Amino acid sequence: MSENPIILGIETSCDETAISLIQDNQSGIPRILSNIISSQIDVHKEFGGVVPELAARSHSEKINLIAEKAIADSKISLDKISAVAATAGPGLVVCLTVGLNFGKALASSLEIPFIGVNHLEGHALSPKLQEKIEYPYLLLLISGGHSQFLSVNGLGNYKRLGTTIDDALGEAYDKTAKLLGIEFPGGPKLEKFAEKGDPNKFKLPKPIINKGGCNMSFAGLKTAILRITKSISCDQERFDLAACFQKTIEEILYTKSEIAIDEFCKINSINHSSFIVAGGVAANKGIRKKLIEISKKKKFHPIFPDLKLCGDNAAMIAMVGLEKFKVKNFDSLDLAASPRLALDKNAKFLKGAGVKL
Ligand code: KG4
Ligand code: ZN
């Protein structure tokens, strides 16, 4: 085994088949040896969303090839790998199972430890592939399935400060994009539309902006947009509506991040730290700009993962695998997929009509 541990990470929780090898480094920032991501956008495009059975089949068809490419790119031989880490949840069970089974078989044949990883913890630790970050830090996780503020107190140690009470932010982007006639997945293209529009043309609601602490709500925005789309007739108005949606999201995140920073400081008895924004939506340039502004105002250090590490990838899974490897937190080969894994297991379920904030 080489001196610095090498972890092979596997991600198949949704519609990306990804495998990456990373190696620990004296600098404290692990080196990414390879990071292969194969997206299934073309498989699901015509259905306007991810079809679980098609996604699972595509993972099964591609995973061998992706593994071969990741290992070849890393230029290391199989016997140098210290452990295999695979996403165990949350996600689509049929998809998770493909990566888990592949990872278990590989770990077993190489006679090395197997580590199950919470996909959300992957996003939470993803910036550690770029920069040394001390615990505790504040995390805003914004992806297709989750929108949460968390105090990250250590590996496996999370306190949720706020969450969406309805749609996840990525979901809100994708649904709004669909209403504007943008094909799936709409988030990145909606951002491009917004650049061509007037952000002050339409007034959109900011649900629960003045209540519920740093909890968030995005479903009302979609309803308002649906109403407006019925009366718009030209491309320019679609660009304007995209720009108004983008601006409203930026303002909601600015306000809610300020509240989250205050709550973080209160529970950790400190007045500055890092503010990490991770998950697919963290690729959005407008959101980045606005969250840098609030970080500066509150004297927090803003950190965003590189674009390649924002969306689903396996380097972030290997990153968690590496931290777990160092404390010998291994799993047995009968670990099952967990579609509903959370980061803060004690946090209350806060979703649906009638939720008390
Ligand atoms: O983290 P991720 O790759 O997958 C999940 O774990 O959900 O996030 C995917 C989400 C999608 O909803 C996608 O539309 C959104 O991230 N997204 C964006 C942008 N890039 C990806 N949303 C807004 N602006 C972007 N630039
Ligand atoms: Zn994700």
C-alpha cells in the first residue's frame, strides 16, 4: 500500500455515473488523480425528468467502462488503492444499488475496506478538495433534491439550522425553466436566459422571507410564474421573467444567509468562519456573487467548489471516504442503500402544508 492513502469513490445516486480516485497529501488538500463523470441527460431529456429504471440501466451499462477510465487516468495500479467508497444514500434505490454492488465487489476482490457515503456529506466536504477548512463551518447546500443551512461541526456531525419547507432550489429552477419552455435540466440554461432579461419587469413573491428563521420556501414562486407565463407572448418577456426569478432567488438567499450566519455564530460562540455553498445550484454565478456580498458584510470567508465539483461527482464521495478511512470508519459488505439518509438525524421533518415555523 502507498504511503498516502488512495481512495476510489463511486457515485450513482441519480443520473450521473461517476468514479474518481483521490490521494491524501501532506498539504492537507487531497490530490484528485482522476474524476470521470458520465451524465445521462440525453437518456432522460425526452421525459422531462429522471426515469429511475432507465437511470439504473444506464449506470449498469456504463460503470465498468467509467471505472476502467478512472483507473487509467489516475495512472496508478489497482493494488495501490486503500479503500473503496460508494454513495449509500440518499437517492434512487435502484441507482444506488448499482454503485454499491460494484464498490463492494471491487473492495472484496482487492481485500480492502469498503465505505458507504452519505451523498449530502459528499457535497458538504467537496470544497476540502481545494482548500483547507477548519470545523465548524456554515454550509448552504443547494441541489436538485435539497436546500439546507447546516452547521458542519465535524465528520458526521451536523446541526441543521434551516431547510426548504417545500421545493428544493434546484427543483424550483428546473420547474420554472420548464414553464419557460427550457428543456431539462433547466437550471443552467435558465441562468443564461436571465442574462438577457430585465430583472425588474415582474414582481415575484418571496415566501416566508420575514418569518421561519433561515427556513426557505420556493413553491409559491413557481405558482406566480405559472400565472405570468399565461400572459406573455414573446421571447423577450420569457427572458425578463427568467431574470426576475433569478433576482428573487438571489434576494431570498441573501436574506436567509444573513439569518443563518447569525444563528451559526450564536450556537458556535464565534463571530467569523467559512461559509461554504455547495451542490449543483452553487454553480450559479448570480447566486455566487450575492453570497460573496453577504459573506463580506458578515466577515465570513465564502468558499464555492470548482464548477466540476458543484454537481454530482465521485471525487466528493472519495473525499468523505478518505476522512472515514483515516478514523477507520468502515462498513460491512451487507450495507444496504438508504434512499432517505439525512445529515442531521435529529432535525424535525419540515415539509408540507400546515407546517409550523
Ligand atoms: O447537486 P446536483 O448535481 O444533483 C443533486 O444532488 O440534486 O444538483 C442538480 C441541480 C439541478 O436542479 C440543476 O438544474 C441545478 O442543480 N443547477 C443549477 C445550475 N447548475 C445546475 N441551477 C441554477 N443555476 C445553475 N447554473
Ligand atoms: Zn447531489
